[in-house]
Amino acid sequence: MSAVGQTTVAAPSTGPGVLSWAQAREAARRAGLRPLPAVGLPLAEALGRTLAEPLTALTDLPAFDTSAMDGWAVSGPGPWRVAGRVLAGRAASAPLADGAAVEIATGAQLPPGATAVLRREHGRTDGTLLHDCGHQSLTTGQDVRPRGQECRRGEALLPGGVPVGPAVLGLAAACGHDRLAVRRRPVVELLVLGDELLASGVPGPGLVRDALGPLLPPWLRAAGAEVAEVRSVRDDFGLLRDALRHSTADIVVTTGGTAAGPVDFLHRALAEAGARLLVDGVAVRPGHPMLLAELPSAASPSAGPALGGGPGGLPGGRHLVGLPGNPLAAVAGTVTLALPLLHARSGRSAVTPALAPTAVGLPGHPADTRLLPVRHTADGVVPLAFDGPAMLRGLARAEALAVVPPGGAAAGEPVELLEAP
């Protein structure tokens, strides 16, 4: 380690102070309330992004009266004289006269004059005559999807701010879209700090495997980010300072270095980069020494000539999320600061918190919020073992993280749930 790396640097005593968990989440969300620009992309490239504007139907859906079942399109009461067949993908045949029927496939366009569809399992043919053998009489409109049943042309189907998942892609295609207006992904750079971390192999004396390098990138991508780079940075102040100065990412995420240990250089590096602390410590366990900072853009004199402006290039448009080095503590920092910031920068709408009752009492911290790995049971959520700050075994089995208020939660009490990575 260099001489600089041996310098002991304490976290600054000034700053916004320790925030409650809810305050920190809101601060991260508000910091990101400058959504990135919209881009138009083919459907195949829009997955995981966020709608930049409402999704509007380009056609009625369905665009014509459609058979919902295989069987016969019929006109009027039976029995019916069968004449012809209509398949999906074909234009409608000539109008049906009263007492007539045509064989029809699911999804095929109903001929004019058809009043209902008789399911194949309910019909019986006797020569050219079709009889209804169902247990109930056929009613007008039965097993017909009328034109515009799902939506009308010009109707807004989804608001802007909705994440684009597979179902959104399917809906967009069904109502006529080839492209979508979506937000540009926030570009994230992950800096994994520490001399003790190994990228491969079995750890030896004094060394540990890096768990966050594999864990965080897919989680950040699922939250809407484009993870441009994952870099290991040794415990050296100069290396960390230069990594921050040269980053062009919208959001820099670091692991470790957020406390006041002998090689915790993050506060000092941020100060030299001209950053402004927005969150410096959160009353949450695990993960107390997490932070959020606003990074200067290229146009800011405090950034110096070496600091590249992130995409967007606006003052205050770039941020750093400092996560603790312990794995579960870093996960707590991710759900507290990184995800709300990412969602806001992606233009995603805020969602209503998910609540669930507890099956048993959940232990809490006397003064701080606690984030606890839990799983669902028929009686409510239950805590999992191996929930220490440096552990991931409980999280690997968890279905969610329970937000346990100071003092704990009694059995049967509803608690907020955060989706586990």
C-alpha cells in the first residue's frame, strides 16, 4: 500500500446528518427527479426500459368481431344449415343468412350477420344440419370477442413511467406498435473497493471473495440501469480519486470505504471531486454507513479538467451511491438509496408499498429500522436465519426484505416488503 493509502481519514463531521430510513429513500428519489431523455426503440430492444409517454392503441383491439372458440358461427336460432368454413387470417366471408352457419376457428373474423359461436364440443351435425347439444341454450354474442372489447383506437392503455416487461411488449405489439418511446437507461459504473477482495478462487488468509461484483450488476440492470463497467479499485486514495474524476457514468456505485476506517477514503475523494453529500448515514441495520452524493458535471469548475461529464451533462445530473462493504449491508444500501435513485432517473412511477402480516414477531433494532430477510408462509412472513451484515445465506433463500420498525414488529402486524434481488 502506498503512503497515501496509509493515511487515516475520518468521515467529515459536517453534512446533512444521519437520516431515517424513510427520509433517506425519499432523498434518493428526489435526487433522481430529472428523468433521462426519451429514445425511440424497436420492441425487441425496449425490454427493461421505462415508457417515456403513455402507450396508446393504434387500432381497436380486437380490430374486428372475433371467434373466441373453435366451432361454428351461427345466425339466429338453430338448427342451422352449414355452408363453408372461416379460418384465422382470412377475410370475412359473405354475410350469413338467418338459419345458416359456417365452421370457424378461434381468432377468425366473424362473418356479417353471425349472432353467436357454437363451441365444437356443443355441436352435432346431421348431414348438412347443425344442432346445439349444449346444456344451456345459445345466447346472442356467446363466445364472440366483439370489436374494441379490450380497447379503442387512440385510447391510452398504460401511463408513462411503467417499466417495459414482456406483457407490455405483447400489448404494444397487439395494438399496432413496432417501436416504443422509452427513457434512456441510466449508465452505472460499479467500483468494488478493497485490497482483500478476490475475483476468483478459494479465499486464503486475510482474503475474501468479492460477492457484490456478481450480485449487484444483474440487480441494477433489472432496476433499469445499463451497467457499463465493474472495476476493482485497491485501497489507495489516489486511485479512488482518479476513478471518480474520470467516470462518465450517470450513477457511480461503490462498495466499501463509507465509514471512518484507516483505508476508508470515499468521503475525502468526494470532497476533492467537488461532490455534495445528500445522505451521509442512515438509521438502518444493516447498512448504517451508506451515503449518496451529487457529482459535478463537466461544466462545473470544481470538477476540474479530468472529470468527464456524464450523459445528460447537466449540473447535479450525476450521483454516487456509496454502499457498505459487508454484503447484506450493501444490499440494504441498494434498496435504500440506489434503487429509488435509479427508478427516478429512469422515469419510473412510484409504486404503492407492498404490505404483509407477520406470522411471528420480527426482532428489531432499538432505535433504527431493520431490513430482515423473510419468506412467505400461509400465516404471514417469517424471518430467516443468517441475517448478519456480512452474510448472504439468508438472503439467498429470502423472498423479500421486511422493513421492521424500531423496536420490532409483533406477530400479525403488517410490515412493508421489498423485493429481494
